[in-house]
Amino acid sequence: MQTERAYKYRFYPTPEQEILLARTFGCVRFVWNAVLRYRTDAFYEHKEKIGYNDASIFLTQLKKQPDTAFLAEVSSVPLQQCLRHQQTAFKHFFAKRANYPRFKSKKHRQSATFASSAFSYRNGEIALAKCKEPLNIRWSRELPSAPSTVTVSQDRAGRYFISCLCKVDAESLTITPKMVGIDLGLKDLFVTSDGRRVNNPRHTVRHARKLARAQRQLSRKQKGSNNRAKAKQKVARRHAKIADTRLDHLHKLTRQIVNENQVICAESLTVKNMIKNRSLAKAISDVGWGELVRQLDYKAAWAGRQFVQIDRWYPSSKRCHGCGFVVESLPLNVRTWDCPDCGTQGIDRDINAARNILQAGTALLAGAES
């Protein structure tokens, strides 16, 4: 069975390629915003829904106008892919899986997607349309096959990346009898049902001093000056460092969990609602619960493992794993408690919660398979 996977690499463009990429990013952003405005006005003023075909016709008319003739200076494929991405965004919106598409800003991450007709892949080198030289890519590993599409992006720190979408043969890992339940937390990143504790590395706290210094330097620069632009990029690089270390740590942990366990059970958390708490918002954002669960989900699917999330309202901490008794109240400052029903003493709330999550997750799987 074949599946599609994206392989991301960093590359270093030449000055000429930087100019062409900047133009491409600007044109993609302009088309996205123009078509989004066109679709929004058509809906609110005329109650008319604009589909992909109508948006494509609007783009053709846009290219013919003298004021937007600059759209012909770049490849037409990324502009057309931009319309496809926007159509997908509207499908998710109407299906109530996402919010209404937003306008793009030049201050944020820039990207452009090239289909197979707009790039060439030969001898391990990728050359984009209208580029004379291939990209100087740092290949950390070989591509499993020729990419069907590539997405070129630039983050706020000024770094360039290319993501190659390739078809690969899905290979399941060897079946193992091990199962694990995971209880997410702040003091510990997570606690497993077998008693393993993974400390929260607190990436933002480790870089807080250097980040604060860079932000103070930025606040003293005059708006619109070149020095302010340089200081702003220093802040962006510091944030990128924090994000990279967090992502690397989560990738290593999730890969280990998937490799060792056949069944993985976790709790379902609404992180967007939880970060509304001012006291815990920064800590919750730094720990990366959502990314941890997302990685477990797709890595388990790739490896032929089973990943299940239990209901968010399941009383995993307040329920005794031995007898099933549920206490009425268990404040967060209470880390151990005694069960008044079966008499078990010194119940660790985190390990107990992880064991209950495993029990509830395996029960859900058993019900789904029956």
C-alpha cells in the first residue's frame, strides 16, 4: 500500500533565486488576498458562492489588467495552486472543521507550491520554473521517489525550506504485545501507565533571558528603520530556535512510543480552550500537547499501530484504577490520595490517570472491533 509523505529540507538560494522567490511569494500572497476578497464580497453582497472555476476565471482576468501585469513575471503554477489551497480552506470552513480563511500578510511565513510541471528533479537536484540553477539543498536523507509537488517556504527568521511530497510504500512495524496509556501534564510532559515520567524541558524558560534581551533591543529601534528590521529578525530567530528544539524533542519521544507499543491511548484535550486561562496559557503553549498528540496519531497510522483518544470528560484522575471508585473532588495540589472504597493508599494521581486512560482506551477499541 502506498501513501504520501512530505520530506522537508533547508536550502540556500542564490541572490537571483532570492529575488525570484520574493516575487513568487508576493504574487501568491496577492492572488490569495484578491480572490478571497472577491469571494467574500460576492457572498455578502450578492449571496453568491464562488467556486474554483469562477476563481480561476477571475485570476485570468486579473492577469490581463495593466495594474497587475507583474503576475506574469512568475510561474503560473503556484498561482493556480494557491486557488486550490483556498478552495480546500473553504471546504473545511463549510464543513465546520476550520475558521473562515484569513488574508495573508507579508510579515508572516511565505510559501508557494509547485506542481510537477513547474519543477524538474534530475540526479538528486531540484530546479524550479524560471530558475537557471538548481536549488542548493542540504539533503539530510535521500528522497524515496520523485516528488509529485514541492512547496518552497520562508519563515519569519529568513530561512528557506523546501517540502517534497513523495509516494512511499507503507511498512508496518512488527506487532508487539505492549500497550501504554499517556497522561499529559505540565510538571511532567507526560506520565505513562507503566510509571515512566518524562520531564517537561520548558524550552521557552531556557531561552527566556536571550529572548527578553532581543525583544528589549527591538523595542528601542525606530519604526521603519533598517536596524529595527535586523532586530526583528533576531527575535524571530530566537523564536525559531525555541520551536525547533521543542519539535525535535517531541519527534524523538513520539517515535520511541510508537516503536515500543502496539496500542497507544491518550486523553483528548481542547488546547485552544485551555490556553484561555491566563495563568497557564504560556506553559500550555510551551509544552506542545497538541503537536504531541498529532505526531502520535499519524506515526501510529504509518507504523500499523493503534492510537485512541478517550473522552475529555472521563474522570481519569479521580477514578481509582483498582476498584473504579470515583471521588467527588480532587484539587490539583493533591498529588496522592487514598481510596475510601478499596482502601488503597498513596495513589499517585498521574500514574493512576494513565492506567485509567489505558483501560478506557482498550475498552473503546474492543467495542469498535466487536
